Amino acid sequence: MAETFKKMKNYVTGNEEEERGIMEEMKDELNCCKSLSWATRIKGFLICVAIGFVLSMLGTVMIFVGNFVAFGILYSSGTITAICSSFFLMGPWRQVKKMVDPNRLIATIVMIITIILTFLAAFLWKNGGLCILFVILQFLAFTWYCLSYIPFARDCVIKAATSCCG
């Protein structure tokens, strides 16, 4: 109790040294992968990517079964799992900071909104057509987000699309 009061007091009074300590503690808590070896991180990353891929593929199979709601749920879960896989490589704190980087912010926002809308279309509205629409938008936003990590990839895609359409 006294320690919490001391931290609050230092935060309110502007003691920067203590404030940095609180932020560092928070970063350490969020960076759970810091203690893992590089080999374990790679394994965790690959396992999460594989699970995300399997979930997305199972969702795609649901289209052929005619269960569009299950498609939206499984595909969105696969996207979330794929995003979370990078937590193993760089840690959650750093990944979130990269996601809100100005270069990726719009793609991140669109991706999160379309994932939420997909779940709403599946659970609340029970509308398969909207699930498919939101998953397509989710796929495009996720692709655009991933391309932001490859130098000049977005420029190449824009030039290719322009030459095909123009």
C-alpha cells in the first residue's frame, strides 16, 4: 500500500525518474518473451503462424459448406493469431508500437475495425454476406499492413495496380 502511494505521489509530482521506472516495469510485464531463447521465440512464432493459417483455411472450407458465419469467425481468429505470432519475435509492447506507427496506423485501424465488424456480422447480425465482405476487407487491410514491413512493397503494388487499371 505504501509503495503504491509512493508511486502515485511521484507520478503526480512529476518525478520523472520514478515515472520511467513505472513505464519500464510495465514494458517488462508486457514483454513476456524477453526471457525466451531465440530458438524458442522462432518456434512460438511458427506455431502461431501455423495455427492462424489452419484457422483461416478451416474458415475457407466453411464457405463451401455454406456456413458463412463460421467462416467469418475462423478467418478472423486466424488473422488475430497471425498478428499475435509476431509477439514472440519482438514482444507485445514493441509490436503494438509498430502497429500504431504512422506508416501502418490506417491499415491497423481498418484491420481492427473489419475484424470487429466480422465478429458482429457473425454473432449479432448472423449475416453471412456481411461476414464475407468484412473478411475481404480484412484480408486487404492485413495484406497492406504486412506490406508496410517490406521496403518499397507498397509502392510496387500501387504501380502494378495503376498499370493494370490504367
